[in-house]
Amino acid sequence: MGISDVLTDPDSFFERRAEDPSWLVPIVLVLLTALLAAIAASPEAELAGEATSMVIENQGQEANQTLQNVISTGTKVVGVGWAFVETFGGWLLYGLVFYVIARFGFEGTGSFGNTLALTGWGYVPAVINQAISVAAAYAVFGGASLPESSMAAQETLAELRSDPILLAASVVGLALLVWSGVIWTYAMSHLHDLSRRDAAITVGIPVALVLIMRINGIV
């Protein structure tokens, strides 16, 4: 069965895959998601670094050009690096929560390692989500420039962050997270020998929490 079956027929896919989850494809999927997330964060981080440098310069601090460049670069690295690390952290956290709820809440039979592997398989929609995020981020931030005034730069950056293109991408991201939730439900059901209801609860609790946090971030 091909990787497209994860999206189109997750029930049959995980009925077979639960016996041999494999690690290669899940790791590649999570790594690809992380790389795309870092790329998507790059143009905004670039502008944020410039804005931070302007703030420091306009506060009257005797910062030479080298120090400003270091601070600007540091801001970019933190923004891009966090996007990358957050993806792997999310994978580990999802897998851990799925395992704990399935094992101790419903007497699931799967191991933590296999839970983590199958969680990685559910990142196919996340790859799509981050690809959309890359396109949206470069459409909004890619050709943008900041005014020389630090206050005006901050206002411009805030306006860019509220661009409708980014809002649309975020809404699509919510739908794709729900899609991952559906995939994970079938995965946990087959791996831990759970009823569909118990698997939905296992997956639904953490996914619902993430959805709430993302919605709060949008509004």
C-alpha cells in the first residue's frame, strides 16, 4: 500500500501497518514537515530581525553595526530554529499523549515506539499544511520591506502578520490537523486494539487542545 492510502483509506492502511509500523517513512515525513516549517518561518523572521535591530538603534543605545547584525541574525535563527524544533517536539508530545491515554485509559496493547512511528505516518496532512504555509509566508513577507522608523516598522510587521492570506492558510491548517486526527484515530485503533470510540477519545483530547490553542492564536 502506498503513502496515498494513508489519506484515502487509513483504516485498511493501518490494519496492515500496525504489525510493522516502520520508522523510515514517519521520520522522513516529520523531517520534511520541520524543514518546510522552518522555510515558512524564514521570511517573517528576516523582517522581525530587521525590526529588532531598528528598535535597538532608535533607543539611543551605542550599538555598533556588528552588534546590530548579530542581534538581527540571532532573531532570525531563533525564529527559524524554533519552527524546526517545535515540529519534532510536537511529534514526540503527540505520540506520548496518545500512548498514555491508550495504555492507561483503555488498556491499549501497543508499545510507545510503535505509537510514535504511527503518529509520524499521520503527518502527511502536516506536510501539505506546511507547504501551503511556505507559499503564504513568501506571498506576504517575501517582497515586503520595512520603513526606517522603528515604530512604523513594528506597525508594518503587525499589519503583515494579519494579512488575509495568512489567515486563510491558518484556517486550512486547522482542517488539515483534523484530517491528521482522523488518520491517527485509525492508527491508534489498530495498534492498541481499541474500539473506534476509544481511539477517537485517545486522539481527540490532545488534538482538540491544539485546535483550541491555534484558534485562539488566529482570533
